[in-house]
Amino acid sequence: MTDRLTDPMMNRAFLAAVDEGREPCDHVANLRLAWLLLERDERTAERGLFVALDRRAQATGGRVHCTRTAAWLSVVRAARAAMPGTIRFAQFLDARPELLDRHLLDRYYHPATLADPRSADAFITPDRRPLPDVRRWLLAG
């Protein structure tokens, strides 16, 4: 991964850009945002992610997909829990390359479920298999 993903100063600049609504908008940026918000405070990460994505959606005329957002945060949270200790985001992605697969949620949801407008408006539980359980990782460690 590039230095922009490993430099703590760049992480602060990235979060400042998010707060100002001018952060990049791609899959890796969304993963990074989730990871950084979880790093900052596990308890407020979900709300922070929804607020940041909603701000972006309002600026671009899009909308936040509730189920996708919550599911991705769950997957990132579980992946982090499986790797205790302080690591950099680039190391995290190197260790968990499956997160780079934009279709990873297909393991948990049928595509039709995620395409259903109701899943955009409210969280829908997975219909293929449960999302990763952080407690399982914490109890194993």
C-alpha cells in the first residue's frame, strides 16, 4: 500500500477532509474511514460513519445505504478484532485483502436483498450467513 495510507499525519488530514466533506469517494477510502473511526472510538464509529457518508451523499445527491454501511462496518470491526495491537491501515489491508473485494457482502446477503430499497432505508439482517461476530474474535484472543 502507498505511504498515504500509512502516515498518521495523513490519517489526520484524511479525517479533517471527511469532516469538511472533501474526502475521496471510493471503496478503499470508505474502508479507511471505517478503520480510522473504529481506531478513534469503537462506541461512536457507527454514528460517525453514517454522519460522514450522509454528508457526502447530500453533497452529491446520493444516499446512504443503511444495510451496506452497517454490514461493512461489522466486517471491518471483526477484521480489526482478529488483529489485536496497533497496526497501520496499509498493513491491515495487506493482512485482510478480502476487504478489497467490493462484492464481499455477497457472502452474507443475496444481491437482490441489497438491491431492495428497504435495505437502503433500514438495516436488514443477512440472508445467507451471519455477519462476523466480534465477540468470537475477542474470546479467541
